[in-house]
Amino acid sequence: MRLLKMNATQCQALFIKYENITVLALVLVSLLLIFTLEKKAQDYTIERKFRYSFILQNKTNQLLNNVDFWVYAPVAETSNQKVINISASHEYELLSDKLGNQVLHFTFSKFAPFASKVIKLETDLLLSEMPVNKKLAFKKEFIAAEKYVEANHPKISQIAQQFTDATEITNARNALEWVHQNVKYAGYIEDDRGALYALKTRKGDCTEYMYLYTALMRNKGIPVRNIGGYVYNEDKVLKAEDFHNWSEVYLDGKWQVVDPQNGIFLEKQNHYVAFRIITNKVASKLAPSNTQRFAISNPDISVKMN
């Protein structure tokens, strides 16, 4: 074996050479990190502020103790939005789950007879001009059948067989058009009915449109999640009657908006602000359940959104 022999001067020159390479590599890595962080910050550039409030009223002549109230705030971060700040007129505990859902938990140790409490909420968000790439987490859950999303039912499969294009985006668009054209809006329905109900009766509200679309796409193996929230293109005081349900389909590395009731496919996506990712497949202890927006621990307390 040939031994490499170097004098002191040669060793010093070699050390300086590799030291310079190391420094250069660290500089390049730092610049790349800065560029990535700046680009990520630039992805969400549209400022939006929402205000909303609730009136809680004790309907009885009794003092009520330890009353809990839960209400959803916007989802922490999606391909279209990022929450910057949440403030409220009363102290609250912020609860969250694996999906990024956020619930504000208010506790009132004493609630006087016939008394009312007004909870005022304000949230600041940044919205993206175009959807931002997000890693697909919980893929197995978002292609599976679940309560209200009967993706494996034979009647759902029969309709899903129509969508046979080679590309997911074309199948997703065709399914949207089918649901939009074949389901009739029946006005607000208080209780969730699900995809199979919408398919059999060909009617429903935005919730049933959403569930049916999600079931058809999951039957094709395309990840879709159910969303509840509001559709506004400006700062707004939220109104209870404006609450809406739609779907988000995972295409091109992004969660993208599909609104089956209104026939909107990957358009005006920064108008859609998600307050809830609705699923029974990913474990979450957050209240409220299903598509509810808020919950109260005592039925003697009435709740009204202003």
C-alpha cells in the first residue's frame, strides 16, 4: 500500500481547502433555508379579519354552575389559509387535534338566573393567492368509507364507475358536475343525512352535496376531506346563515376546494375559509361533533350566533 506523505505546509493548505468548502456549504444551506422560509411566508399574502359573536342565555330561574361552551375557530393551516391570531372577550382554553382543527373552550363557574353573556370573537388570517403544497397526512382515512360517507356501497360504486378518465383531476371535475346536476337543493336540513340519502332521494343541502361528492371520489381512491366554514372575499362579520359545507380534494400535492352545491371546481379558493375538517375516521376528542359549529354543556342555556 502506498502511503501518502505530506509536509506541514501541505497539510495546512489541505485543511484550509476543506475548511473553505465546509464554510461555503454552510452558507449555501443557510441561504436555502432563508429562501424557503421567505417563500413560505409569501405563500400566504392576503390579509383577512373575521368577527363573530354568540349570546348565551340562562332560560331558567336557577343558578347554573360550571357551564361549558365550545366553538370552532378557523383551521390552523391548510393549503389556502393560515391563522395568525385569535382573540375573545372572555378567557378561553384553545384545544386542537391532529388535523389542525381548533376549538375555543369557555367555562363559566356561575351563570345567574335569566342572565345573558355575550362572547365576542375575532380572528386574523392570511390566505394564499393559490393553494400551497401540503403533505398528505392520513391518506388511508381520507380514501375510506365512514359515517355519512358510504363510499363502498354498491349504489355509490355504480355511479363512480362513470368516472373512468386516466387523470384524477378529470374524474374529480366530472364527479362534481354529476353531483351538481343530479342533486336538487332542498333547503337547510338540521340533521346530517349522508351520501347514500342524497343519492337515493336526489336532494339535500350543502352537507349532502359534500358527502355524496366525497363518497364518489373515495370510491375511486382519490383522497377527499369534508369541510365546514364560510365563503367570503373580504373582511366580514360572520353570519350564522352563511355557514357552508364543501369538499377538499387532494390534487397535485395540494388540498383544493370543490363546492358541489355551487358547481365550483378549483376556483376562488381563497374565498373559502375552513372552520372545520369533518371526519369520524381520525381520532379527536374535540366537541362539537359531526357538522355542528358549537356545543353547550347545559341544555338550559340557549345559544344564538349574532
